[in-house]
Amino acid sequence: MNEEIRVGTTRITLHVTAFYPPMDIAEARVDVPIYVTTGETIGNHGKGSVPAHVQQDFDKKVEHALQVFADTLEASFKEGERNVEKH
């Protein structure tokens, strides 16, 4: 029976940058788990590669995380606008 085994992670960094003046407004880092399937082999040569992959629903998880990030960023801008209007 093949099963997925987590073998590591890779990090994706997302930047929100203003065009003028150029400056980073926000940043989000996401650690992405990487898996291999136990049925994969590297053969008799003792070296080679085994295909790695992310979880099947990874794209949906990324889409959700980006939406949460965008909503939070938008809310912080709106809060900033309210603070400016008060002064």
C-alpha cells in the first residue's frame, strides 16, 4: 500500500509592493510541506531521484491563504484611512 510521507518543506514568500515610491508594504511567508509516495523507488544503482509533490488540494489551500492575506491587508488599509480621517 502506497502512502505519502512528508520529507521536508519549502518556503514561499509573497510581497506586496507599492509602485511609487517603491517600498514593501507587506510580506507573507508560507512553509509548504513536500511529500513522496512510498511506492516510488530509485532503482538498483543506489542513486537517482524520487518525484516529490505537494498535497492534492494544495492549490485550494494557497488560494484560501492568499484571500485571507488580501482581506487582512485591505482591512489594515481601511483602518489606516479611518485613523488619518480622525486627525
